[in-house]
Amino acid sequence: MSNTVHERAVVVDGLQINNWSRQILQELRAGGISGVNATCAVWEGPEETLRTIGDWCQLQAQNPDLMTLATSTGDIRQAKVDGRVAVLLGFQNASPFADDYRLVEVFSRLGVRISQLTYNIQNLLGGACYEPVDSGLTRYGRTIVSEMNRVGMLVDLSHVGNRTSLDAIDASAQPVSITHSNPTWYVDSPRNKPDDVIKALVERGGVIGCCLYPNVVGGAQATLTGFCRMVAELCETFGVQHVALGSDCTRDWGQDYVAWLRDGRWRPPDTAHPPTWPDWPGWFQGPADMPRVTEGLLEVGLPEDDVVRILGGNWLDLFDRVFPGAGGADDGPR
């Protein structure tokens, strides 16, 4: 039964940050994943990000049988039919925009459809989840949110501070997302979200992608049943239409990359205690294991139609609403 449900669904992963290659794309296809928000910038500035987008264009050219760069839900649905992976380019930080709001439209025209506002530390837009004091959304942050609304770029609040998240939800004319986090009542981590943030998100039509990354799911000892019960409780509390998945898969990176994610260029590396990748639960080691999550969701009693929504339908509905943008496809800069 679970295989039938998984095969019927258009499975969309709210975020992955792999070291992308043909092998990784094959892992996504093995897991039945038809759409993915793929991180192409974290600390990178505009020029570096352009080169990364160039890398994605090259990967598509080399693997046309496996992937397509997507800009719409139609591209994701067609990828399901074709047996390919539709890649939505996304940022986990606003660093590619630097201090120029016009770059939102530039990157939108290059295919970027999702951007997180901050990544772990304060930036020009606002506060982040690990800052001791959350400044809230800045004036520049409000401009960026407005531009993202206009061009059809989805706002992501996963690593954003709680005050800044609430400000951004209020400032946005469109629904926003938390692509890869869990509620704090499940795992008490700064990376997870309290109920007041989730409530504000869903009241404005947003979606939260429940995350499988060890640090926010309870480590390698986390159980599939526990995770799926958490998903079911979110559905019961906030409505199934607001709940999805965002695995935060980190396949094929060395230890140096986790240090880059933690430290960027904003502080010296901790050579005495360098960060290392955490161990993942045995039931989810990567994208190929996504069918196991489907099995778990069904086993905790979620109806088949609800599971199909959680696996991807809710992301597609949100993208359908946000990606057209408020300004129209042919509008130029304001």
C-alpha cells in the first residue's frame, strides 16, 4: 500500500544541500522524488552565486535524462511524468543580494525561486536563530520581502530568528515557508520553531517542511514512528494543508563543508574542535530512503490523501500561489 501511495504522489523535498552529482540525482530518483529545493548559496556573494548557477546549468546539460532546472510547478509535474528531478534553485541566505534590492529580480530571472532571509547570524535583513538578541526585520529586510513577493520568490524562515520570522510573516503580502524545521516541542533547538511562529505562518497560508536533519530531529537515535507522530500532530493542530517535508539532506560532502556552513567567513575556524557531520537515523540515510517516510506516515494512521499532500501536494499548492509573483512575468524593475 505505501509503495502505491508513494508512486501516486508528486514528491517534493523542501530542501536539500547535497554535493550534487549524477549519483545524487539517481538517489533522488530512487527515492521517487520529483522536485527539490536545492541550495545554491549560503555565504556566497553575487559573483560566486552566479558561478554556482553556472555549475547547475552545466549539471543539467550533462544529465538531461535525470534532471531539469525548474521555475514552476508545471515543471515539477512534468518531471514526475518524465521520471526526472525538477530542481528549484534556492538560497539559504540573502548574501547573494548583497546590499542591492535589484538583485532579487536578477536572480529571479536566472531561475532562483526560494530564498531564506538569514542563515544563523544577523545580516542586513534581520536576526537569525542563533543570535542572542533577535533584531527583527530591518528596513532593508522589508524591501527584500516586498521584492520577493513582486517577482515570485518564496520567503524561507528556517534559520531565521523568531522575532524576525514573525515580522517577515506580517510584512509579506504572500504566504511564506519554513522549508526545513520542526516544532520546538519535538526537539528544543534554536533551529526549530515555537508554536506562535508556526501559528502565524499557517494563518497566512504558509507551509512548514518537517526536517530530518539529525540536529533538529533528535539525533541518530530518533525513531521513524516518533517523527511521523510529530508530523501527524502538526497536521491535527494546524491543518494538513500546511505540513510538508524538507529533509535537509547533505550527501557526499567532506568535513570541511560543515565547517564552511557553520563559520562561513564571519569567524575563524575552530581548529581545536572542528565541527563534524552528525550521524543520521538508520531509517533515513539519504533521498533514496524517502519511501520509508511514506510508510511511517501511513503506519501512524494518516489517511492516504493526507500523505500525498504532505509528500508534495502542499508544496505545489504554495508554489502555485507564490511563483507567479505580484508584478507579472514581464514587469521590469520598479
